[in-house]
Amino acid sequence: MTSRNQNRPPRSPSSKKEGVESIPLDKRRRTGMGRTGGATNTERKPFGSVNKKLDVAATSDVGSCVEGSDCGNVEFTKEEIDALVNERLKMKKFDHKGNMELVSELNARLKVCIKWFQKRDEAHVEGEGKLQNALDALEKKCAETEAEMKNKEERFSATISELRQDNTCVQERLVKEESEKLDAIACHRKENEARIALEALQASLSKDLEKAQQDILVANQRAASVDDMYKRLQEYNLSLQQYNSKLHSELQVARESLKRVEKEKSTIMENHSTLRGHYSSLQDQLNLARTAQDEALNQKDTLANEVKCLRGELQQVREDRDRQVAQVQVLTSELVKYKESTGESCAKLEYLMEKTKSLEETCSSQREQICLLEHQLTATNEKLKMSDLSSIQTRAEFEEQRRNVHDLQERLAETEYQLVEGEKLRKKLHNTILELKGNIRVFCRVRPVLPDDVAGSEQPVISYPTSTEALGRGIDVIQSGQKYPFNFDKVFNPDASQQEVFVEISQLVQSALDGYKVCIFAYGQTGSGKTYTMMGRPEASEQKGLIPRSLEQIFQTSQSLIAQGWKYKMQASMLEIYNETIRDLLSTNKSSGAENGAPGKQYTIKHDANGNTNVTDLTIVDVCRIEEISSLLRQAAQSRSVGKTQMNEQSSRSHFVFTLRISGVNEGTEQQVQGVLNLIDLAGSERLSRSGATGDRLKETQAINRSLSSLSDVIFALAKKEDHVPFRNSKLTYLLQPCLGGDSKTLMFVNISPDPASVGESLCSLRFAARVNACEIGIPRRQMTAQMTS
């Protein structure tokens, strides 16, 4: 239908600006720039704050501001945007010129708001780039720390091998010294006549013994200090193990929280998948840093074990000295016995003196070896200190990385929240713009690939663009190597669930309770998933279609509005159009004359002056609970015409129409609303060459294709804004006349199949849906009355 103001010449911006500037500034502020047609008491107060930020005198130039400039640094808050979206224009009945000005002004402000939102979206994209750079810097730091830990590990292994070689050399020397000591003892036993020399030797040996005892005491003190140091090292290792366990527990908690965040982020848009990958890589690098720290602690434990081994070797040296002291005591006892005997040559005494000198030399060499062992102990202690310092440094780096990860997580959560809020705001603004334009909204849904589908080429025939503008709204169809792009209000891929689809239309269903006429219908070829989208499987809660979910929402919302004084009355009816004949699916008289060849009830479609549609003699049932609706849907599903074709096992052979009339009364304000919800499952279009229909199925296919062809004729006429629209060419289009040419909120689901054999039908359906999306049917009008008592 064409608008009455279509042939009226547009107003020039200069004349409008002059008219506004001629009004005083204070009067323009009071009257709201005359947007209500001269009324002095305007009620559009929610956008007052926005008018204060933008200059009041510049409202007439908003259109030029949107076209070519940035409009200054205009900022919007959430309350201002909600006020702008929820603002209702006060139209006068005969002042078409004023109404057009109000609509154009509101459109201009919405364009300013949308530009501001686009700038905010670009700022979010820049923030994501900065986060990416920060993640890359952290990856470089983790790689450097890993290389440093590998170098330290090689150094520690080299020092351990050197210590082991020194230990083997010390053991070989001790074995040689023991053999020499045994030879000296045998020589001393053979000498029987060296009493005087032996007494002198005894005195010197006693002095040496005193010195050796002092050395032993010093060695014992050092061994005790080494033991204390070892105990301290053990305590320090225990504290490190406890701290490591705490770090493990904190990392486990962080991993669990990250898992929960990843589960929540599975529902977010696909443009965050790359950020999730970088985040998981960062987590892997943290795990690598933790493993490197564990390896450093293991190296520290090995060094402690080496210290323990050295301590055992010192204990063996002390035992050897004790054995030597015992041997000296035995020699002294033998010397007492040898005092009774006399006589020995000087040559033998000199020989004994040489032996004693050799023993002194061996004792001095043992002292040097003890000094070397002490130096080795100090070196190992220094190495342990260095390893402690390196572990402390790695722990500090780990803490810093953990703080960076925590900051990144907080920033990521904040950006995700802003994106969700921005997406909600975009949907509100988009719905408001569509309502003001009066266009039919179109959603596209692609069903999953089924096992019975024909296997085509490796390249799929349907793809989804990933650009920011077309993400979630665009779809590409490939036929014979050529790509055909389409854009709709929303595109659902095969992975979309029934709940995700319903969330997008929930606000539209809510409009029926607010007093609007709402129509949702599914279009597409047979076997593309229309009936599953509309009805689903009501017995499974997750697979319920749009009709059961919409009715559940309406009943739940109506119950919650009782507290505000609203009472609703609902009436349901269901019919099907089969071979251009209307059938009542709720009729209790199943033996109608139509099935037996005799004429049955004649149902007639009638439209009144208010745009309401009635079908004569149609069964209308009052419903109060969702259970009643569910039983009626089951009854209608059993009565609906379904047949088998080569393209679908259970093909719908008729157009199914569910209508819910809603009447609401507010006892407090005496306000009345009347809404209508039409949910329609159209029969699928099909080619006779593919369906293989014969007999009755052939007649059904021809009737379905004729009615859908009439629907396309109506859409073409509406798109061209012709004076005559052929609504009466079929009963389907005549029944849909208020939805396509009146003041209804209309949404079309176009269902397509990913089967390569159906790409031609998919292209036809998408082209038809694009024409439907371009049709302007008028601004929806709310049906309500208010009776104010004096």
C-alpha cells in the first residue's frame, strides 16, 4: 500500500531552520522545538538530557550533521539511548506534514546515536588489538625465561659431573693410603729391639696424636656446622614445597575459573575465538614456566643429595682416623712390651724414622684432602645459594605473569560485557528503525546436513562472511563457482539451537501482549526445516519450536502482569489451507462432507474496517493455561495433512495457521489492549521433477506452488508500490492481507537446505526473502483504548 504523503514535495532544510530560529530560545526549550504540533505540554521527557547535550537550536540540522560530519563530541548514556528507543511519537490524525517531520527528526537522532555506537565499536576493536600486543609481549618473556632455565640446567649438570669425578679420585687415594698403612704396621711388628728410639717415637707420636685429635675436633665442629646447614636446607626445601603446593592449588583454581569462563564464552560471537586461542597459549606458557620451576627445585634436591654424599665421605674419613688412632694405641702397647728387649742397629732406627716421616707425610696429605673437601662444600653451598636466588627470581617472574594474566582476564571480561550490552543496544535500535521504516523483518536459518543429502563437491555450497558488518547477518551461496551474497536481519547457521532462535523473536512475541498485531511465518522448500522451526518436538524441552515457546512466554508474562492490575483473555484457533480449501483443525466433527465427496462447511475470510481478520464458522477455544494450548497443538498436528514424497518422508501438504487473540484490561487505569499473534507454517515449495508426485500428491503440489506464486506476486506488487495488490488471487494471500499490507509487525523465516542438489531452490528462496525484506508495509499501530473516569 502506498503512503498518502508519497507525492508531497519534501521540505527544504533552510525553511525548516528559519522557522525554528524565529522562535525564541526559551520558548523552544519549553515546547520541545514544536515537535508535538504546537502543544505546550510535551511528555517526551526521557530525551531531555540528550537535548541538553546537543544544542536545542541545532535539532533541525541533525540530518546534515549525520551526512557529512562528526556532530562534535556527542556522548550518549544508557538511559538516554533507552529513552530514545522507547520514545513514542504523538501523531495527529490529520497533520500528516507534522507527523512526517516528527518521524524524520527521530530518524536523524537515531542516525546520530548509531554513528556514536559505531565509533564505540571501533574503539573496542582497537582495545582488542592492544590486548593482542600485550599477549605477544608476554609470549616473548616466557620464551626468554625458558631459555635461561635451560642454560642453568646445563651449568648444574656440568658441576655435578665434576663433583662426581673428584669424589672418585678421593676414594682411589684413600685406598692407596690404606694399603701403605698396612705395610707400615707389618714393618713395625717385625722390629723388636728399638726401645729407645721407639720411646722418642712414642713421644713424637703422642704430640702428633694430640694435633690429630685437635684436627678431628675441628673437623667434627665443621661437620656439625654442615649438619646444621643441611637441616636448614631441608627446612627451606619443605617451605619451598609448601609454597609450590599453594601455587599448584592456586593454578588449579585459576584453571577451573578459566574453564568456566571458556564455557560461558562458547555462546559469544566467533570473532573472539582468536583471543581465546592466544589466552590458552598463554596458559600453556604459564604451565611451562611452572614445570621449569619444578625442574629447578629438583636440581636443588639433587645438589642437596650430593652434599649428603660428601658428608658420608667425611664420616668415612673420620672412621679411618679412628682406626689409625686405635692402631697407634696398639703400637704403644707393643712398645711397652718391647722395652724389656734390647738391641737394634742404627740402620733399622733410621729406617723407622723414614717410615714415621712417611706417615707424617700421609697425615699432611690427608689434611690437604680434608681442606679440599671443605672447599668443595663451600662451593656447593654457594651453588645452592645461586639456585635459591634463581628460584626466587623465577617465582617473582611467575607472580608478575600471573598478575598480568589476571589483569588481562578482567579487561577481557569488561570488553565482553560491553560487547553484550552493545549488541543488545544494537538490536533495540535496529528493531526501532525497522518499525519506523515499516519493513518486514527476515531471518534466515540453515538446517544441518542430513545423512540422506546428496554428497556434492568438497567445497560447501553455503558460507558465512566473517566481516564485522556482515557477521551474523550475511550468507553466501555458491553455484557453479559463482558466489551470490545476501544480507538479512539475522542469519542462523546449522549449529544454532531452538533457544537461540527464539531469543531473537522474544521481543516481537511480547508485542502481542502490548496490543500489536504480530505475524511470524516460515517459508522455504520442502525438507528445509520449516515445521521443525515452528513446531519442533514439543515432547523434548530443548527441541521445542517457536510456537510452543512463544505461547509459554505469553502465559508466563501475563501471569507476572497480574500484580500490575492486568487481566488477559486469550482465544486460540487453528486452520490449514489444503488445495485452496480451509480446514478447521479444532473441529470436533471429523466426518465432514468434504471427505465423503459431499460439500462440507464453507469457511469465508472476512476483514473489518479495523484490519481484523475473521473466518466464519471457525472453532475458537478460550484458553487459560499452557496445558490447554499443548493439547490443542497435539490435536491439530494429528489432523494436519501430511504426505510422503521423494524429497521428504513427512512433507506438510498444507499451510498451517495458528492464531491467538489477546484481550487485556487494566483494572487500575481502565486501559484496554487487543493483540493478535499469528504463527504460520507454510507448505514447502518443490519441483515436480524432484518430488515425483503423482495423483493426489500432484494436485497438492500444484495447489501449493500456485499459492506460493500468488504470495510472490503480492510481494512484487508491494515492492513496486503498485496501486492494485492481488491479495485475492489465493486464500493464503487474502488471509495474510493484514500482515502484509496493514499495521502488523511481520517477521519471515526463510529456511534453506545445505544440500548441493537443492542450491537452485535455495537461491530462489533467498531472492524471494530479499524482496520481502525490502517491502514497506507501514508503521505498526498499537490497538488500545483508555476510559478515564471523572
